[in-house]
Amino acid sequence: MAMSSPRPYCAADVALALTLLAPAATAATDTPSVPPAEAAPELPAREGYSRFAVYAELAGMAFMCSWNLDYRPVPKVSLRAGVGFSPFNAPGPLSRLVTPIAAAALLGGERHFAELGVGYTHFWVYDDDARFVVPSLGYRYQRPDGGFLFRATLTPFFRANSLEYVLPWGGVSFGSGW
């Protein structure tokens, strides 16, 4: 006697299976359930500002260009650290490396800020005169929920070992916050 191959499932088979399983599914929802565990505490609401940003700065605190990470521990304070490259050709393996760090107060509304800060820029050359104190005064646009960031700042360079010498300077930054 020859065996016949099984027939493929059809819509009638699926409908029959659903009809047979439907009472079991409703019975499972009608049974009393275990009381829910205590609800987890709610997370604090987001404070309405993006805490982190990355941006490229042209000119500014690194003299020519830099990449920066910006952190805002509170809505009106910005802390930044960056790495850049200088156009100077001095001897040494890190001679073109520049590291700006700064803190700034953000004055203003939700998106538009006046930025007032002070920082330190170090050019990694074998020279004690390659350290600068850099105050900053500028404009900052940053959406509270993150996204596009723009900065335009005046950043004069003062030699750290002799604050009487100044190089007037400025820069612009473009980046993104989250």
C-alpha cells in the first residue's frame, strides 16, 4: 500500500485551530492574577537641555581647528575639552598637538545664549611660552532637545607666563548635542 504525502495546510485548517484555541486564550485572561509587584520608582524627568555636544571649532581656542566634547552638568554651565592641531612646525613628536580646556557660563534662554568663559590652551612644543589663558565671550545656539549647535566667540590669547601680551582672536563652531 502506497503512502500518500501529507496535504498542505489550508485556510479551513487554520480557522479550525483558532476556533479550538480561542476558549483557552480567554480563560487565561479570566483567571485571577497575582497582584503586581510594587511599581518601580519613576525616573526623574529630563531637565530640558542636552547635556553633551561634540563640535568642530575653526580658529578659536586651538588657534586653527579642534574637535571638542562639551558637557553641561547643569543647564547654565558648559565644560569642554578638545584636541586640535597647530600650523606651527616645531621639533618634537607632539609639536602640532593643541589641547584646549574651558568652562563657561551660559546666559539667556532655551536656545540662544551668551557664553562667558575662561580656558587654558596648551601647545605641545618644547617651549614654556606655549601655554595660554583664553577668555571667551560669544554667542551659542543649541536646541534644548539636542541637535544642531553653533557658536561664535571672541577668544583672545594671553600668555600664561606673562598676561600682558595678547593676541586678539576668535572662532566659530558647528556640531551636534544630545
